[in-house]
Amino acid sequence: MSKQIKAFLYNLLSFVVLFVPLIFILQRYTSLTGFWVPVTAFVVLTLAGPKFQAVKTKDGEKLFVKWIFLKGVKEVK
């Protein structure tokens, strides 16, 4: 499997894993209702979720992650 496909799958999986609990948290602890709950969760995760990216280097293609909760950019093994 190529690193680009892995990056896409990691982005998708991390988004889904964080999106579902965030919807329940927003429903429980805010006064948002209806359409605004998933829209708010989407915007929050778009800004705060981890970002995976495949980069071609001189050593070959590598997978990196950037997240506000991690300092700097980290290589994914």
C-alpha cells in the first residue's frame, strides 16, 4: 500500500474516531441543535484534528503527522 493511501486512510480514520464522540459532547454540553451539531464538529475537527501527509524525500516516501497536541511534525513509522 502506498504512503499516500495510508495518509488518506489515517486522515479518514482519525476524523471518524474523533467526530462521533465530539457530536455527542456538543449535543450534551451545548445548546446547539439539529444541523449545527455536525457542522460545528466538522469545523472543529478540520482545524484541530491530526493531519497526515506523504512526502517524497531523498530516502523515499515517508509519512508525517502534524497535530496541535504534538510539538512539531512527527514521522509515522
